[in-house]
Amino acid sequence: MYSTIEGNRTASKWARTKPELYGIIPRKIQPGTRMPHIHSSAILGDRAQVDPSARIGPFCIVEDGAEIGPGCVLESNVKVHGSVRMGANNRACHGAVLGAAPQDLGFTPDKARPLTIGEGNHFKENVVISCGVKEDHGTVIGNHNYLMNGAHVGHDCIVGDHNIFASQATLGGHVTLEDRIFLSGMVAVHQFCRIGSHVMVGGLTGVGQDVPPFAMVNGQRARYIGLNAVGLRRSGFNPAQRQLIKRAHRLLFRAGLPLEEALARLRELATDSPEVAAVLVFAEQSRRGLVSARD
């Protein structure tokens, strides 16, 4: 069952007259009940767990089982499904849907896995993030990510920290994003791909293979076009670190070496550079193969 929360009397007129929209029947709130940060038109499941400091705006829906942490803000018309576990200080703007049923023809509600959201994330208008369906961890969003309008995260994805999704950027199912990645507008990432930390993906790019850390890729099918030098400088990497990363990328993408030989050379460089070690480990663990260099 669901209920609307109103300061002192009954469920909102909107919810009372349109329960069939969601298959719900709002109930009355006891006179004198005070829910100071929840709009009168919002609909909350009786078993939803909402921190008292959270703010729930007009026409939001929070299903049974959902958990919303301290300082969170749902602006308006936001739907939070029951699979969502949300930490502190997240913000969801108008029309966002969190924990949506995945776009998987074989999905049934009993297969739903959690959508776990960390802290300090910002989901702009009409962002849609699916719940998990096939992995026990479900879909995972880390901390301090910024998803612009219309961005989509598919089921069972793992998104790290401090990533930026420009408008309409899309992840297929089971994608892994590490940290501090910039996905430009209308980027599409194929299911099961991995993108390493500090990567820049150009607009309208289709990513069909793994992208190693510190790279910049572009193209209808992503091609390696060089080091993400601007991003590395902004993130505080010093010139010596950037030079070693550049050498590692040359071995992978410019030297014309077979992959095994390039990896062997990287192992020599990695002994003195944690950044090169990160590139090496990423390449060794790639299942879909790395993107190739632009001709």
C-alpha cells in the first residue's frame, strides 16, 4: 500500500482522484501528523524508509522498500522504485526514474536486484537508472557523479566516483566505469564494456570495446586518438607521471607491437609507476579487447 503525506489532514486530491494510474489506493493520515519536508502530493510506500532530513517534492513516488538517506532531494515527478538504496545528499531532478525495470525482455519483478547509490550524486532531468537483474550486486552508482538530462544507466552497471555523463549519454547493461570519466553528449557504451579512470569520450561516440585509463577516444566506433592530457592536468598528475603514462599508451597503441609484447614492456615500466601499473592491469583483464588507434 501507498500513502500520500500531508501536513495535517488527508491524502492529496490528485492522488485520491487518480489512484488507477499506479494501481494504488492512498490512505488518510492521522490529523496532526507533521511531515515537514514532504509535499502534500507526494506518494510514499508505507514501508519506504525516508530520512527525516530528506526533501520530497510535488508528485514524487517512493515505492515500498526504497531507502532514501539524509539530505537527499527529490525535486518533482521523481519515481524511486523499491529496489533503491540511496545514501546521503543525493539530488534527483524533475522526471528522474531511479531503479526502473531494466530494458530486458526476460525481466520479471521477482528477478530485481538492488540499485545502490552512494553519496553526493546529482541526477538531472529525465535521468533513468535501471535496477539490477542478473548480478547479486545489482546496479551500483558510487559517489559524486553528475548525470545530465536524459542520461541512462543500464542494469547491473557499476559506476565509480566523480564521473560526468553529458546529455543522453547511455550505458548498456553490465558496463563498468571507474573514476573521473567524462562521457560527452550522446555517447553509447556497449554492454559489458569497461572504461578506465580519467578517460574522455568524445560526443556521439559508440564504445564497443574496453578503453584503458587516461585515454581519449572518439568516433562512431571509438578509436584511440591520444592521451587525455587536459584531464590529467586538471586531476593533478605531474609532468613526470604524464610522461610515463604517455610512454605506456605509445606501447599499446602506436608501437605496432603484438599485445603480449606490449604488455611485457609495460610490466617493466609499471615497477616505477602506479599509473602504468593501472593501465597494465586494465589491459590484462580486458575481455572484449582494447579499442584500436585511429588510422
